[in-house]
Amino acid sequence: MYFKLLPDINYDVKPVSYPFTSSDFVIAKNFFRRFELDPDVYGYALYYNKYAVNEGERLDQVSRKAYGRSDYDWIIVLVNNLINPTFDWPLSENALRKYCEGKYDDPYSEILYYETDELKSAQSVRSDLTLKNIPVVVQEAGKRVSEKFHNGSFTYWNGTQTETVLGSSISHAVTAFEHESKENEKKREIYLLKEQYVSSIIKEFRKKNNYLKSSDFVNSRLKKTGV
């Protein structure tokens, strides 16, 4: 359906050998046209539903599940600004392993960086909402640190006294495969335009893909140009 909505371009194929003849014009879809949603619409949660892509699930399958037809997959692409649907979409476990094995020499043992684990002190504070005592977090989880931090020591105030622990006890190495797996998992959460707004997006898409009058204008769906 996406390609039917794109306008046409009438371009001339100039001969490259002598003697020169008149140009032949060929009609093709104008793939250089790019439609972007108004960024303001992302602030309106009522237009969208969050969706978690299942393992191995394809764009067309999600489209059929959400809209009852597989050819609305391009709407999902636009809403989530997927530049490259192949790599901006979560890969299956098997595809991810093949990708990593092609990108890295040894993705399962090659360390890319180190990451912190959560560290709480013995001290706690009372929550204003629940009135429960909550342990003070000395170090948040998920922050990238150097190998020096991992192999060194870390000193902190545990609420009653100073305490020193090994960096390796509060951080861990992240391999290439683990890193790529995390990045792949982030892609699973997408936004689906609610079904009642689909027709409006299609109408807007068609309108934005009409040509304005110019020297190359033939009609609203066709213009000519040289290459």
C-alpha cells in the first residue's frame, strides 16, 4: 500500500553513446520523498498504544494484529521513525547471534565495557508517600565504568562508617553479545497508532505526497526531471 501512495517521477534516461538521440522518459516511484509525523503528536499519549514485539515477530504480523491487515506495516515504520526496518526492528535470537558473529571476532568473550551493580548502604530514609524506610542507594546500577574501576576498590559511607569494597563486587563486565542483546531488547518496545486514527494518517500522507506546481509539474501525482 505504501508504494501506491508515493507520487511518480518522470525522469529522462540520457544516452551515453554517440550519436545522441532524444531522451526517453521513464515513470518510476519517487522514493526520495520522505514523510515525517508532526513531532507534537508524540506528546499525546491518547493517540498510541505501547506494544512489546514478540520474539521473531515481523512488522507485517504486528500490523495484522493491530489493524487487521498486514500492509499497514509502513504506518508502524513512520510512527516509530524506523530508518532501517531491518536493523531498527528487534532481531530474532538466531539472527542476533549471526549478526554478532559477523561483527565481532568473539562476541561471547570480548569485553566492550564494565557496568555498575546497585549498591545500597545500611542507612535508610523514610518515604513521604509510603512512610516506609527506604535504603539509601550509594551507586545506581547500569552506569558504565572503566576497567580501572572494576579492578580497583570503592570506598563509601554505609550509614555508620566508611567501608571499602572491591570494584569487581559492585560492577561486571559486559561482552559484545550482551551489549547487542540489550540494544536489541530496547527495540522491542514500540508505539502503535490507535486504529481510529489510521485513516487520518493515510489521508495526511497522501496529501503531503502531492506535488506543488513548478516548472517540472505535470500533475499533483507526477513531475518530470532530468538525471
